[in-house]
Amino acid sequence: GVTVSAGLPDPSQQLSIAAVSLVAEERTIKGSYMGSAVPVRDLPRYIGLYRAGRLPVDALLSHRLPLEQINAGFDRLANGDALRQVIDFSMQ
């Protein structure tokens, strides 16, 4: 199997694993910084896929909120009550 570490941990954090599992279970450990994206290449592609209806971004969002509710959005994240949120500047 493959384990992907996403997100940036505190620099003082250490990772400890049983060394035998790397070989005996044929495991791979991989880090992913910002999804390993290349924004100049990937963002136009993602936008095109979204506009073509092939990337269901809306299904991945748990909340849309106006800028005035940004603090409530951060509270939802801290409490684990939100998956993905976007600030919608057209909402008043």
C-alpha cells in the first residue's frame, strides 16, 4: 500500500513506523506538498475540466459563505464540522 502524508506538520513532529512493515508489507511512504500541484500547469486544466462538467467541485464543498461569515467558517474547520468551504464574494 501507499501512505501519503498531506498537510504540513509542525517541524518538531517525528514519524515512527515499524521498519519491517516497509519490506514485509511492501509499503511506500510519500509526502505531498500542496497536492504536488504545479499551479501554472494544473489550474487552467482544472478550470477547463470544471467548466466542461467533468470535475464536480460543487460536490466537494460543504459550505459557501459570504466574507462576513469567515469567522464562523474557521470555527467549523476547527470543530471538524466542514470539509471544504469557499468564500463567495457575490453573497451579501
